[in-house]
Amino acid sequence: MKICTTKDELHRSLSALRKGGKSVGFVPTMGALHEGHASLFKAARRENDIFVASVFVNPIQFNNPDDLKNYPRDFGADTEILEENGCDIVFHPTPEEMYPEGSQPKTYAFGALESVMEGAQRPGHFAGVGVVVGMLFELTEPTRAYFGEKDFQQVAVIRDLVRQMGIDVQIVSCPIKRGEDGLALSSRNALLTPENRAKAPFIYATLSASAEIVKANPQTSCADIKKFVEERIASQAEMKLEYFEIAHPDTLQTAPLDAPAQGNVGFIVVWMGKVRLIDNIRY
Ligand code: PAF
């Protein structure tokens, strides 16, 4: 596996490998890799001639300086996981390499897609994601790019980015990877205290129970599902609900409270101590 730390090095290494029209599968990450990432790596490896990953904690997508500072980083462990999954090239630039002083990266606006949920709670987050993923797509020119559905809203934003850039890259969204206890795998799980880690699966247990209610009665309204989820999370002293929204899977706009939840997606963010946990479920 080749480790490239500059854009030039990445360009040279990738051009040499992709001769003869080979397909490139690309997985952008912020490192702290876990089994969730590995499922994206496996798909990228399986479906393409060349598998490229990036490991870059993108400062401009963090609206909270503490979150950026505390974001887990372990490039040594990351390279092992990438090697195990057959990565050909990993791009691991510094912030200065990505954003040299005085440079003006291309920006994108995502309209209604970025004014709700994660976009509303983390102003500037998707603008920062758009800038970095746009740059990474220009650098790697992938045939396919892989994203996890845990960040469901991000996948919608990336599809819109591809449309705005007018590039021919297939966005592959991969199902959420969960621990055996149901907790959605996330780099942030490593920051939970052992007590909170033990209680965190309650979030998915609540989402699953809400999906069972919808399955049993497809007419169940969004209002009833919201009440169920909000009350359950409120019953847990260690958990603070940031939001639970039921929204359309494509537009991400909130479904009317009196409409059936079925066909929509439930999006949740819960704080446990200083850790922000995100998950979602299809109804
Ligand atoms: O999902 C992530 O890890 C990041 O938002 C991404 C897509 C790598 C951009 O920094």
C-alpha cells in the first residue's frame, strides 16, 4: 500500500496504477477506522480494479473546536486496517496541504438538504464536507465512491455534490454496521465511558422498537412515533436527545406529524456525556 501525503504524489501514484482505463473505488474517511469503514473498504476492493482511501480529519467541517481537538486519531492503526483490506493507495495529507494559505477552494450550497437536522445543528458542516469531498473527487476521479448510511444526510448531500460538479462517479451507500448489541459503529464510540458504552445500545433498541410499531400498524402517525422515541430516550438519565426527526428519505424534509411514518426515515442524535451519537432507521 502506497501512502501519499501530497496531492502531487497522489496524482502520480494513481495515474501510474490506473493506466488502461482501470476502475477506481474511493473511500474518503477521517480515520479512527473500525468495522463500519471496513465494510466500505471491502465493497470498494471487490467492485474495482484499484482501491484508494483517504484519511484526513477535515478541520473545516467541524463547527465545534473541542470536537475537532478530541476527534480520535491513530494513523498507525488505520494503515493496518487499510492494508488488511487490500488498499492500494491511502491519501493522508496535512491541513496545510489541503488548504494552503491564500487558496480558495470551490464551495457548494446544498439548499434545503443542508438546512435541516445535521445542517441546522452544525452550521457550516455540510459546506465543509462539500469542499473536501469535491477536492478529493477532483484528485482521485473515482469510478465509484463509498459512504455509510449512518450519515444518511451526508449521502444525500454527496449525491447533490456529484450532480453540481457534473462528474461521472457512482455513489454507493452501504448499510449501517452495528455492534452485536446494536450500537451503530462510530469513531466516536471510543470516547464513551465504559458505563455509557454499556447503555448506548438503548438508542438502536428504541429505534427498532419504533419500527416494530410501524410494521404492526403501517398507519401509525409520525406524531405517535416521535412521542414514543422521545419519551423512551427521556427516561434515560445518561441520555440527552438533541433531535429525533421523521423525514423523507430523498428530500430529508420533515414529514407532517399527522402523516403515517411508514416510508420515511427516523433520524436521531443523542448526547451521552460529551459524546454525540447519531443513528437512523427506515420505517
Ligand atoms: O464521513 C466522514 O468521515 C467525512 O464527513 C468525510 C466524508 C470523510 C469528509 O471529511
